Amino acid sequence: MDKNQILITIIIVVYFIITVIIGLLSGRKTKSAAAFTGVALSTFAIVCASTGEWLGGTATTGVSEYGFLYGLSGWWYTIANGIGVLFLGLLFAKLFRSLETGTVPGIIEKFFGVHARTVSCIILTIVMLAVGLSQMIAAGKLGENLLGIPFWISCVAFAVIFIVYTLAGGMNAVASTNVLHLIVMYLGVIVALVIAVHGAGGVKGFTSGITALGSMEGEKSFWNMFSIGDDKVSSWIIASLLGACTAQAGLQPVLAAKNAKQARKACIITAFVAAPFGFFTAMLGMAARVMYENGDLLAGVDKAVAAKSALPQLMLHGMPAIAGGLVMAAILAAVLSTVSPIILAAGTMVTRDVYQRVIRPDASDEKVLKMGRVTTAISGVICCVGAILLWNSSTILELVYAAYSLRGALFIVVLLGIYWKRASEKGSIWSMILTAVVAVSWVAIKIITGSYPIVIGSFAVTETYAAVVIAFVTMIIFSLIFPNKGDKVDVKVS
């Protein structure tokens, strides 16, 4: 390691120590199963815990990559997330909280039945683990490329850290540590942007460089909010609108609100906390692109490769070590703020929706708490081991996008359960299964052939559109084929 790497490593180690201490201290409040998964949370705690779901590794390294290649339109990723959470807050947060259940499968049971709850639990747990695995890969690659630590060692070290503090405090640990993570994330990217713009020639040099890039890229403006493509923007928005309402990691703190009114308020605040973040990371990618074109960063490296490593290299060579360490901490904070609630969410669903609801409905609180910790730990281990086994796979991110689309499509099932009296339990089960098959197959075809199965002109029908259409059509068809034998559960919608 050179001096910069050593200093950055020290900053990261100190940051991790502080994170673990905060998580362990929060464990003093976690004495019951309800406290572990979240109960009577304050608005501030809900916002901090929920925001972690929306500002993970993709919001940092992913959006900076989009900024490097397409410009400011990469910002749409976090804008779309903000729109989705706002949609949840304005239309469904009060209803979901009033159902008095702590999980998305629990919500599904209210409208369809226990078998639908079990099926949705399996699907959503797989979705959560796929997203967590991708975050672990991002963290491991950062440790490898920036700090020179072998990938598997980076993954194991990160996994030990977030598993330890999550098991200690559960939702209290997630909320408490995410306060620190959010502060470091915003502070880190703002400091990094100021330094990066200075390195790109100041405001004048940066803006003129970005303008020149537009001419180089065939008159594509890097300031154009749609340069990334209308299909990509619309796909992100649709996936976020629907996915925000079925994302267990983001919804779990909301369902733990003191009351329905507070749940709605927390969602609205979360939307305005999450949405602006992508502006800074997209701009970081744009600054790195100007420095790349000027020969100051990653000279001679292929553009597509440079886009993926631009942000780490910017930290290592484009700014002072202390600032680079702060930004590195910000990126890892984004990963930790996402992975921790994800493994807690996966563990919560398996514990509440399978163990407590189906296998051992008479289990004591002590046993439920123990099972919650065990399933949460196992979820963390699966994410870690999966990342180590699949880190070199070029298809993992594509499969994660399928997982996101599937999560959003499940909300179509929920919507029909809320508003269509003929929606049936068997219809929902078959719809969820077939939608999962189509979403994964759609992405698999793109991976194998290089394009989506359906392309209309320049508009590609992405897995998001395919999953939503299949969910809607199959839900109607199978509900008509397999109607409910008894009366549909009547849940008041206000």
C-alpha cells in the first residue's frame, strides 16, 4: 500500500469501529422479538432506517458510472426512488400501517390468505438476498481495487461487521447506525464533488469540458436529463413506484411506526432525503469523465472500463487522502445502510411469515427473538458467500434488476387484492410464480442474445414492463379460473 491507501484504510477502520459500537449500544433496547424487528419507532428513526434501502451502492458507484457515461440523467435513479417512496407515503402508508403487520407477506395475507403469504415470503426473501448479494460484491470490489485487500477477505470483513451490529440491535441498530451513515454519505459526496470540480479545472473548466463532451458524443448533451434513454428512465420510475410498496427493507420501519399518520409523514420525508443524493454522485461521474478526457484520470483505459472504476480512482488519485478516505467511508456507509436492513428484512420475513405463522404459531417471544437473530445471521452469510462465489459474474447485476422488477410486479397483485373483489388466493399464487419465471427469463434472454425479446423501434420492453403486464394479466385470468370458495376478506381502504 502507498501512503494514500494506508491513510484511507485507517479512516475506514475507525469508521467501522464507530459503527459497530453504535450498533452494540443500541442492542440494550432490544429485549423482545418486536423490538428486534421494529416497534413504535420515532419519525426520525423511520426515515434513517428506511432511507438505507434507497441509497445503497448503486446510488453511489452505480450512479457515478451513469454520470460518467451519460451525464446528469443518471440522477434519475434516486429521483425515481424518491418518487416511489412519495407514492407510498401519499397513497398506501396509512393503509399498510393500519393492517397491524410487520411484513409485506403479512399485508398480502390480509387480502388473500396464508398460502399466498408463504409464497410471497419465499419470493421476496430471494429478492432481498439478491439485492444484498449485489451490495456485497460492490463493497468487496472497492476493498480489492482501492485498498488492495483480496476480494473474499473484504467480503468476509464487511459481513462480520454488519452481521454483528445488526444481530445486536436489530431495527434499533439499523436506525442508529444509519444516522451516522447518512451524515457521512452526504458530507462525503459533497466534499468529493467540490474537490473533483476543482481538479477538472474549476467550475469553468468543468462546464466547458462537459459541453465539449456533448459534441464528442454526437451532440448528446450531458446536461440532458433524458440522455440515458426514455426507456431506462421510465423503467426506473415504474419499478420504484411499484417496488416502494413491496420493498420489505424499506417498508419494515414504516410498518413499525407508532401510528398510521406517522407512517405517512415518515415516507414523505424519506422521499425528499433520498431523491437529491444522485445529483451529487452523477456530477462526480461527470467530473471524472472530464478528467478522463483531459488525460488526468485513467489515461489509456477503455471508456467502459474507466466508467466502472472512475469513482474509486478519483478517491485514490484525484483528491487528498483524508478526503478520499471520507468518500470511501461514504460509499461503504451506503452499502452498510442497505445490507443491514436487507438481512434484517429477510430474517424478519422468514421468522414471522414462515416460522411464527406456519411452523410454530405458539412459539414464545424468546424463541421468536432467537429465530429472528438466527435467520438474520444466515441471510448475512448467504449474501457474503454468494458474493464470493459470483463476484466475477457479469450477469449478477442483470439478475438483480430482474429481482427489482419482480418486487414491483408483486404490488400489482396487492393492488388487485385491494380493489378487485374477485381477486383470489390461488390467482395470486399462480400470478406471483409465473411473474417470477417471466422476469428471470426475460433477463436471461437479454444476457444470452444481447437484446430484450421485444423491442419496438428504439424502445426496449424491459423486464419491468414484462413483469408488470404478466402480473396483471395472470392475476385476472387465474382469479377467474380459481375463484375464492368463501367471501373475500373485507379490508377497509381509506
